[in-house]
Amino acid sequence: MDHNDMIIGSRVDGGTAIKFETGDWRSLTPVINKDICIDCMTCWIYCPDDCIIVKDNKVVGIKLTHCKGCGICENSCPKNAIKMSEE
């Protein structure tokens, strides 16, 4: 038996977790202060899980179903508009 013989649903398609919610083990959650945020998209560029939600060239939220709480968004923000908060 090789990977092609496995039952669908018993494996993750290579290179993506889009079909699987992977943020449930997070202990810290990013919170965006929109009064400080300048919508520079630095957090969007650096987020390894594509969790920054952008509409009309503005950061509008975080996709918490995939956010693992790594803090890269907080560390990359040039205005310190993102803070990690305990769940």
C-alpha cells in the first residue's frame, strides 16, 4: 500500500492546510489596534499561515481558524499595532 491507496480524509494534501482548521492549539491570539494600524500589509506578508484578512487594501481581521499564535505578525508590525493576548 502506498499513499495513493489511502482513504480520502486520512491524509493532508501536500502543501496546504486550507481544508483543515489548525488554530485550535493556540494559546495567544493577535489583536489589531486599528487606531494605530497604517495598513502597510507587513503582517500579511510575514504571516506563515495566511491569517491576515485584507479587504480593499486594508487589514480587517485575523483568520483565527488557522492562526497558531506564533506572534510573527506582532514582531513584524512597524507601528506595534498588533499585540498577542492570552486566550
